[in-house]
Amino acid sequence: MMNAEQILAAARAHFDKLRGQQIEVPEWGLDGDNAARFDPPTLKIRQLIQQQAGKSNSRQMALTVIHTLRTADGKPMFQNDAPTLAAMETAMDPAVIARIAEKVLGVSSETALGN
């Protein structure tokens, strides 16, 4: 039987394998070598997103994109500021934002679920 220390080590190793995923967003010119990178958000990042978003699901999706997308060299793709959030919420295709957030969070869209 594994002890707690071994389980924690295995869990960390598993999470490390999930880091550095890519997502192509051709609508934004992010494809091929320019694809966005992301690490799945930790519970701490998810809590921060939930605190900032309140009860708004759409704001949560926008903040997920803001907090998690990175360039190929690992730098944040977006500033975590009010103008960026406003642009995400009012001047960008919500279907694209939702598709990115669903991929980052590892959830299935209603369409993919057959709804």
C-alpha cells in the first residue's frame, strides 16, 4: 500500500504531465507554431477565477482564458486587467471564448454531450 508521501508524489507527477498543452485558435491567428499554450488551472487559480467572476459563468470563461493562456515562450498572453476583461466580455466571439475555456478546464460542451 502506498503512503501519503508516495501518493502526493504520484499526483504531482501526473499534474506535471498535463502542463504545456496547446490549443489552436485560428480565429485569432493562434495556430501551428503560434498555438496558445496552457497549464490546467490549479485549485488556487480556479478559486481566484471564481472570486473574480462571482456568479457569472461568462465572466468565469473570460477569466479562465486571461489567467491560463500563454505564448510559446511561456509568457501570459493577456493582461489581467479591466480593459482585457471588458474586451473579452463585449468585443470577442463568445463561442471562441467558451471553446478555449472548455478545453482548458477539461469540460465537454453541451453540443459534445448531445444536448
